[in-house]
Amino acid sequence: MADRSLRGIRLGAQSLQSEEGVVFMERRETTYTCDTCGHVTNLMFAADAEPPQTWECRACGAEARLNVDGQAVTLEVTDEKAARTHWDMLLERRSRAELEELLEERLAFIRARRGAGEDPTREKIGA
């Protein structure tokens, strides 16, 4: 029986579900204008959603600003911290002098394990 219901239908081309009883969310159109190239982008958001203040311009890739009642909004400056890198977190735990000392210890250990005492590439360059 299931084989017969799928016969003649390309899978993925048509949905087997109906829209009966589905209630769609209210939507509103939001407009963004690029300050760089002047391109206008219209996007649909849910009526109760807070649209972002900026959107990437599809034409030039710069940031387009949200328009409310035909006027571009002024961007709010937030006090959010910038993303910290691994290096930033490392510098929070150790000073540069400590890091230099640890690096020298580790390099000495690796050179001793190699059995050369010095880096072999340094000898070739100096010769």
C-alpha cells in the first residue's frame, strides 16, 4: 500500500503534509540601508521578534543599518567584552617573563631528548 502512495511522486519535490490547521506567525517587513553603497535590503521577521540593528549588505558586504519609520537608527554601543583569544587568556595567568622561562625550559628538554644539545639547523646555518 505504501509503495502505491509514493508511485509517481518525486521524493522531496512535493510535501505529503497539508497546511490544514496550521496557524502562521504574524510577520513584519524590516528594511536595512547600507551606508556605503546605499543598497536597501528588505527582510521578514516575526512580529514579536527584535530585529538586529545591523545586517550584512548583500551588494558590498558592509554593515547596513536598520530603518525605523524611514530613518536609520543610531547604533547602540554596548559594553560587551570582545572575544578573548587563547593568548589573552594565557597572559591573564602568566607574565611574559614566566612564559619566556617556560619556553626556554621546554626547548632545552626537547634538545636534550634529541641528543644534540643544540638545534641541528642552527649549526648548518652558522657553518
